[in-house]
Amino acid sequence: MKKKILIALLIMGGFISTLSAEQSLIRISTDETDLVLSVAPDGRLYQRYLGRRLLYETDLAHFADYASTGAGGSDAAKAWEAYPGSGAEDYFEPALAVTHNDGNMTTILTCVSSETKKLNGNVAETIIRMKDKVYPIEVTLHFMAYAKENIIKTWSEIRHQEKKPVTVWRYASGMLYFENARYFLTEFSGDWAKEVHLSTQELQFGKKIMDTKLGSRAAMHTYPFFELGLDGIPRENEGDVLMGTLGWTGNFQFTFEVDNTGNLRVLSGINPYASAYELKPGEVFVTPEFIFTISACGTGKASRNMHDWAREYQLKDGKGDRLTLLNNWEATYFDFDEKKLEELMREAKSLGVDMFLLDDGWFANKYPRENDRAGLGDWEVNRSKLPNGIPHLVQSAQKAGVKFGIWIEPEMVNPKSELFEKHPEWVIRLPNRETYYFRNQLVLDLGNPAVQDYVFGVVDKIMTENPGIAYFKWDCNSPITNVYSPYLKEKQNQLYIDHVRGVYRVFERVKAKYPSLPMMLCSGGGARCDYEALKYFTEFWCSDNTDPIERLYIQWGYSHFFPVKSMAAHVTSWNKDASLKFRTDVAMMCKLGFDISLKEMDEKELAYCQGAVANYNRLKRVILDGDFYRLVSPYETNHTAVMSVCKEKNKAVLYAYDIHPRFGEKLLPVRLQGLDPAKTYKIEEINLLPGSASRMRFSGKTYSGDYLMKAGLNLFTANRISSRIIEITQQ
Ligand code: DGJ
């Protein structure tokens, strides 16, 4: 073995010494951003620059000069190791930490090779191979740069050839450094029904950690994304800002560490909490993708970068259409039968939506799913509620003229279920302590391949028996509780990671077999919303809180990272102080649905909703695929306004909401964005209540894009909880 290591070292040494000056610089670029790394003469890899794209290629040479000072030179503080291992001369949080077979805990990586491949006209992948000179451990760093969208995503692969497994206890997806005077972090936090509330703080010396230990319903309290103001508090339309997000549907961790020199290190990856990972020789540990964008024009532009990239490259069917729907959850909860559902299907048709979605409560017989205390796991139709089964419902939907979608929560089990009786060993729970229940349920042990087969089988069986099913809502209502995997036995430290990987294996199989099946990701509201899961889902459920006032804040929050196309928003009966028009106007901003019986509407309201659905269908491409602008923040004023502008800039939809204006408050005009200043646009208020005309003086008039973006429109009123939707059309 020693001989083998020696040979490997000699080969590696040869390779490094042959790296030319150009090879020693690695440039990862988008149209607006440059990330420059350099390989020092001793092979160590450093980040030299991250920021606005440099105009002149020749300037890059300055970074090579700089590299020659090496890590130990007087400029050492400015040469930040790109992926530092533990136990070297850097005394801050490492990207990688490994306990080797001999108990040694140091790892120092040197660069072996780097290559950049153009995958197409817009995407380039840079692969950097690194090795430790003493231990046979290899790390491959990947950087994928999307030029037009200004997105870089990075992840790493860790492997080794030691005799026995090594323990990997730090495994960052990526590490970034910033050298600024001050740093401001915006995080998104909350809980059930109060998702993604924004708060900003200045980072001071030391560490700020954003992480979760919830396992499956992982983002219930904090979300896997953040914003970093690099020249002040992140602002919407100006300033340098980094926006980053991790594609991991489990425990994640972002560490922001301001070091002794006042520089900021940002580490992103899986949360290593209780997860020191035993890696076998030859096995590859692939970290999740860390996706980031840097904008010199504030968070608005950075969000549009994310939206464009997500629709083009990441979101399932990102470029495709979306189905409007009527869901029965809030209309019936668990209390329904065929007759009620068939009525709702007809209501869906009369509203004009595409689909009826059957929610929780349709399954289980021995322990019928009458409430959330029983039946989860038994995916046989409940014969007393639905004696003719799902095929009959699919047919009824067809007869009513709508598609049919169905809810499942296949990763979970109620202890009161036949599944639990049959397979108690498939459940994550402690053998030697009292069991704790979250929503009366437990999490299945997805690290176990037999459980993966079972969960895949839930979808597969429903689809095989009912090929007419057009949509799935996949829920996940519990975090991992009673943390013990019967399958992993003495390797409990792998539970959190293997569990998420098991979930992905199932998602992968579902997508492979049903590639064009639209699916909603749901987690007791919005506790699952990350870009790895969204490879397999066309949209996610933002929150169980459908009070339209709260939704304005929640949708504002998510829109920072996700295109509205991926954000499901339903009209319900939460907050009856808000008119049905207001509730609909709020949901219209995203992927529209209804979760309300038409019986709750009077004639005028129904006619209003039908008109709104028709408008939505007519304007869908603008709303869902346009550029999204956040114009007025509900956090800063008593109103809010946003708009979607189609890529050709000939059509836009503008949304304005008065939340709780104060008496005599000064109402300011709203300057629009994203239009062509040279074009002339007609402004027209739509979504009006039947029989009423617009009271907006601008409605029906034409203006230049220049005027609309400089002088603006008086969109707001002094009325509480009132809204306006404006259609803007190039003349
Ligand atoms: C939580 C989801 O967020 C709701 O929309 C609904 O599907 C319930 N679960 C059903 O139990």
C-alpha cells in the first residue's frame, strides 16, 4: 500500500509541476460574474476574486502574480483556500474534515488537474481534481456556470482508497469568501403557517449559523436560502448582493464566519449534525448543489436570475404549462363521499379550472382515514367513502370535463395502520424509549431499499391502476422523530443523509417512469422548497396559511428564490374580511388554484371568479414565464405591488394591494419596471366585479413605457384590503 501511495504521489507531483501559468488560473464566468481561482506553486487552490465580471482577459494575470506570494506570503490573508481541509494553517471552519484510518484528522488538498468543458453555448462546467499528498483521498470540485442567467452551482465529490472506511465529518458543497467592510445577511424563517418571513442582520466577528435538524420536513423553521448584502442591507434595485441556496431536502447548514481580518467565509452544505459519515474505500460522497448568483443591481435582478435559470434548467417541466385546479381539502377536510366529490368536480368545471384535486382522507379500511390519527400507509381506497374506487372518480372527473389529481403522503405511517402492523421494522423509531408523535405519525426508514421500493410502489400502483390520473400532490407532514433507523443498526450517524438519498432514489424512479406527470411538493405547508426536490416537482405548496394578507408576505418571500410558476396559491375561505376578489387577486400572482366550495360564493362572486380564471388562462404565459418585479414591499409600506412582464416586453400584468392604509396616508405613485421605454402601452384594469367599472383614472389610457417607469401610476387607494389587477398591452 505504501508503495502505491508513493507512486501516486510521484505521478501527482509531476502533474502539478507541469501546470502552466495559465493553468494555474481557473476562471469560472457568467455574463456578469467572475470567480477566479489560482493554483499556488505548492498545488494549493485559492479563491482570488469573486465579483462583477472583469472586462479584460489580460487583467487575470494580476491574480497569477498574486498567487506567487503563496499562502505564507505577506498577502496570505488575501489568498483564501478554495476548499480547505481540517488541520492546516487556517484556523476557521473547514470545508472538508476526515478522520483517516490511522486516526489522523488532517487533510490538505492540492490541485491535480482542472478542465473546463462547454456543455452548450450557455453552460460550462469546470472540474477541479484535488488530492492529499499524504493520504489517498481525492476531492473533485464541480462548478457549473450558466452565462446568461448568471448562476453558478457548485458541489464536490469525495472519495478515498484507504484500507478501511474513513469518517467524513465536514463535507461542504462550496465555500466562498468576501472582502468587504460590512456584511448584511437576510434570512427566511418561520413555522407552520408563517413561512419565509424575512429578517436582516449585520454579521459581526465570529459565526452565524443557519441550519435545520428536522430531517424530513426540513425547512419548517428556516429555509435553505439566504441573501447577503455586500455593500449594505440588501436592496431591491441596487447594490451588490449574493443570493445562495442549497439543493438538499434534509438537514442543511450555512455558516457565515467573519474572521480575524474582517473577511467573510460562507460555507454551504449538508448539516454535519449527528452525521459523521463512514465512507468506504472507492465509494463516492457527492455533496448537494449550492446554487448562487451575484447581482450588482440588488435582489430584484438576482431573483430574476434564479427564476430564469430554474425554468430553463432545474424545475420539472420548467418551461411547460401549469394546471389550474380546485382542491377539496378546505372545502371538505376528511368529510366527503363520492357525491360531494362529484359535485366539486362539476364546480371545478363551472369555475373554468383544469383539474379537480382529491386531498387527504381517501384511503385505508381497517383503520379508516377519518382524521389524521389513522390509516396513513394503507393506500387502498376507503370503500365506505368511495365504494366505486378511484377509477370511478377519474371517470366522474372526465364526465365533468376536468382532469383528476390525487394527494399522497407515502413517506409516512400512522401507528394505527396495517402497514405499521405488518412492517414495524420499516419505521424510524427508538427501540428503547417512549415514542414521540408529530401529527400522530412516524417517518418511514427511506435509507432502507425495501422501503424505497414500497414508496415508489405507492405511486406506481395508483398510476398503473389509474393511468388517467393527471397530477400528484406529495405531502410530508412530519419531521424525523425518535431518530433511530432499524435498518442502519450501529450506523445511526448515517441516518439523516441516507434518508434523503433514499427519498431522491424514489423521486428519481417516479420521474423516470412518469416524466411528464405534474407533481406538487408539499410539506405541511411550505417546509420543502429546495432546488433538488424541484427537479422532480413542477411546483410546491407555499403555506397552509391562505389568508390573503399573510400570503402577500409569504409569496413575497418565496419569490426571492422561486419563479411564481412553481408557487401554488389557492383561493380559500381564510380571512373572510377579505373579499373574494382580494383573495383571488392574491392567488392570481402565482400558480392559481381554488380550495373552496362554490356554495360559499354568491352569484356575483362566482361570476367574478369565472372571469378571473378566464383572465388567468389568457395571461398565463405572461404571469408564469415573465420577468417578475417586486415593486413595493409589504414589509415597508401599508401596500404592496408586483408585476410580471413577458420577455418580449409587449405584455405585462400588474398587481396592486392596499393592506391596511392609515387615515390620511400619503399615497405615492408606483414606478413600473421591465417595460420598454420606447413602447406605448395601454393600461386596463381587469378582474373587475361584474357590473362595475374601473375607478382608476389611468384605466383605458395609453402611456409610454418611459412615463410608466419614471412617473408611475397611482395604483394605491385608502381602502383597507382592496386590490387591483392591471393588464398592460403594447399598442
Ligand atoms: C398538509 C397540507 O399542507 C395540506 O394542504 C393538506 O394536504 C393536509 N396536509 C392534508 O393532511
